[in-house]
Amino acid sequence: MDKSISSSGSFKEAEKAKRFNSNDTLSERLQQSWYLTCMAYGIDHNTPPKMEKKLFSVRKHTQ
């Protein structure tokens, strides 16, 4: 039986292995979440895509 695929441990060990550690600062957690989002959508995290400004327009609402 190959035991390299799964492992068992305590809840304390699992808590230490969490990706978003509570000891991280807010800035570090935001950087981690941005990295994971970029990986999920296939975006380069160093050069994010620019917003398409031609599709967005502002007009004054009159009543």
C-alpha cells in the first residue's frame, strides 16, 4: 500500500499546515489569495489583465 498519497495527523498539525495562517498579516493573506485566484483563472500574477474601458460608460441619470 502506497502511503505517500495520504497521511494522518492531529487537528493541531492540520491547523499549523493551513495555507492562511492567522499569524500572517492582512497584506500577506491578500497576496496569497491573489496568487491562488490567478492560478485558478490562469492569469499571470505579476501582470494582471487591464480592464476593458471601451465597454463601460457613465451617463447622468435624469428624473
